[in-house]
Amino acid sequence: MFWKSQQKEPEKNSQPPAAPPPPAQPTPQPEKPPGTLKDQVVREAEYCRQKLNELLKVDFSFNPVCMMQIDSLIDDLLKGQPAQEPDKLVLIFGSYYGECLRRNYGGQWKIDEQGVRFLHGMGAGDVHAYPYSTIRDSIVGREPMKVFATAKVITKMVFDSVEKAVYPQHASPPAKTS
């Protein structure tokens, strides 16, 4: 064989070949810091969105139309059966739902005194939402259309909040006349 003919024959008086060097150890990587609460939620929401895109073969985004479909996605996923890992589902769907709300209506992620994540200050700053509780009610409590109904109420509250801040002297914005 060609490769064998290229190898040198060891000399008889030479010392045995040195032991091969130990395999290189991977450089220890610092643990990825958890970052801010917003960073954590965004990672979880992106994970959910990515999995939905893989499963459904569509480009799922954070827009209100996708947000309004969460109930049917959960129903399709569970197929009428109890959730196998409800806490995990609540975490990823709650993060996704919350990020849909935050990206469309503003607000900041906070943690309340019971340790529950919530959105604070949506709209003109006075609307708050608990997306994880809503998702838990949908998954564990099996409340049909819970996310859709809650998103509808939050949307109205956000619009009312902005209307009140922008048009404080009017119940609704003045109608345009031509």
C-alpha cells in the first residue's frame, strides 16, 4: 500500500516513540448569563416561534394575527388530552404570547411579589397583562378561546388607554371631514 511504503521503518537503536500528546481539552466556556428578564423571555418566545415554524411549515411571527391563533395551536397540540408537561408549555407559550403583546403594544417585563412574570405599562402606560396565567388557564384549565378573548380585551384596553392619553378632551378622536 502506498501509505505504508511512505512510512519510515523505526531504527533498531532508537528509543521507542514518545506517547502521543493527551487530547486537547475543550476550553471551558463561561455559562451563558441569564441576562435580563426580557432577554430570557425573548429566548423562550423565539424557541416557541421556531418550533411552531418547524411543525407548521409556515412563517409564524409575533404579529396580532398569529397571537390570535394560540388557542387553536394549543388545541391542536393537545388533541383533547391533558398536557404531558404543562409547566414547560406554559413557559414557552406564555413567553410567545407575552412577546406578541409587548412587541405590538409596548410595555416592560416585570415579576410580581408572587414571582409571576407580567407585562407592565402597555399602551399609554396603564395597561398590564399576565400572559402566563392566561396560557395556564388555556392549557391546564382547558378554557376554550381563553387567549383569544384575553387578547381582545387587552387590545381594547390598549386602544382606550392611548385614546385617553392622546385625546383627553374627547371620548373618541374627532371625525375627519373632507
